[in-house]
Amino acid sequence: MTSDKVTTGLYPYAIYRWRKLGIKEDFTFQPVCLHALLSAHILELLESAVPVQHDSQAISSEQENLLEKSHYQLWLDTRAAHIEQVEQHANSRLASLKTTHAARMTLLEEQRDNVTESRIRRMREAQIDAAARDYQVHVDKLEQATKQADILAEVVAFGILVVSS
């Protein structure tokens, strides 16, 4: 392929699938290259690349190992940032949930306390119990998301991008 963004040459690359776990699950394709300039453009370049079958352009085990090492460092850094972000987001949502729950419980308790009829009072008690269970379910989900925050990586492809003039 030809490109005005990258100089002529052979560029080993790897594509990983990152499954991001946390409050919500997501995934992304993460390219890894040994050349910093190529990293910014690899996915765009691969979209217009044409497959070439030459043994001379097969990725070597040494190049594969270098890509794995590069990926591992990128994954470690990104994973740490992801876990911290999930924890911050969960803590923020927990604080909001706690405030909302306290206000809801105050309202429900006032409604219960202002009623003298036993059937309506039991209904208000049931609403209070349901609100407490609902709150605990949401707290448990957020705590579980924080504990499970991670990035699971799997290699999708290794290859060599050939850029010609």
C-alpha cells in the first residue's frame, strides 16, 4: 500500500481485542505497533490495505515477542487507569444513590407516620422495605462492578504492513 502519513517500509503490528469490564461492559480493538508514527494511523491504513502473501513478509517470532511486550506495557497502564476510573465513577454513583435513598426513605417514613389506618400503614411499611431492598441491590451492583473492573485482552491478529512509495 502507499501512504503519505507513513514512510516506505515494513511495519510489524498486532491487533488486540480489549474487553473492558466495569460498571458497563465495552470492547475495543487496540492496535500495537513498534513504530510510534504508525500507531496513530494503523487502523485507518489497514482499512485500505491489500493482502499480500510473501514468506519474506511473515512476522518473525522476535517481532511477535516485541509486540507482546509493547502490548503488555500499554495494557498495564490502560488497565490501571480504567480500574481507577471505574472506582471513581462507582463512588460518585454511590454517593448520589445514598443521597437519593435517604430522601426517599424520609418521604416514605413521613407518609407512614402520618397514617393511622393499619392497612395503609402496612402498605407504607412494605414500600419502605422495598426501597431498602432496591437500594441494597444497586449498592451491591456498584460494589461488584468495582471489584470486577478489568481489561481482558486477546490477540486478534499479527501482521506486517508493507508501505511502498
